[in-house]
Amino acid sequence: MEKSTKDWVKYLSAVALIASAIAMGFLSFIITLDIGPGPLTYIGEALSAALVIFGLGVYVSGKVDDKFNDLKAQIHREVQNVVEKKMTDSETN
């Protein structure tokens, strides 16, 4: 599965969880004029799961990007050091 497809599935399921929590809250209140412990538990769990889907993806993406950029900068510095060393060695010879 491609990365973009995985992202779409992830975000659509998070949006579906949020929408179902809102719908459950409205329906429960309209039918009984109260939100009982069962629907309230579902609403809490659905919103928590949706927030984890959104938040965890952003956090992991940020950390991976940071580590990748650090590694890229370190490789760039090492390459520059090698090039400078070669240049100074060729100038002395």
C-alpha cells in the first residue's frame, strides 16, 4: 500500500470516529434527553482514538524528519571534512 493511501485511510478513519461520536451524542440526547454512561463512554473512546491517530502521526513524522535532517547534516559535514583534507593533502604534495 502506498504512503498516500495509508494516510488517507488513517485520516478518514479518524474523521469517521469523530463524526460517529458527534452523531452518537446528538442521537442519545434527542432520544432520551440525556447522555447515558454507554454513549458517553463511546464518545470518549472515539474522540481519544481519533486524537491519537492525528497526534501520533504528526509527532512521529516530526521526529523522523528531525533525525533524518540531523543525519543529513552530519554526512554533509563529514564529506566537507574529507574534501578539505584531500585539498590540503594535494596542496602540500
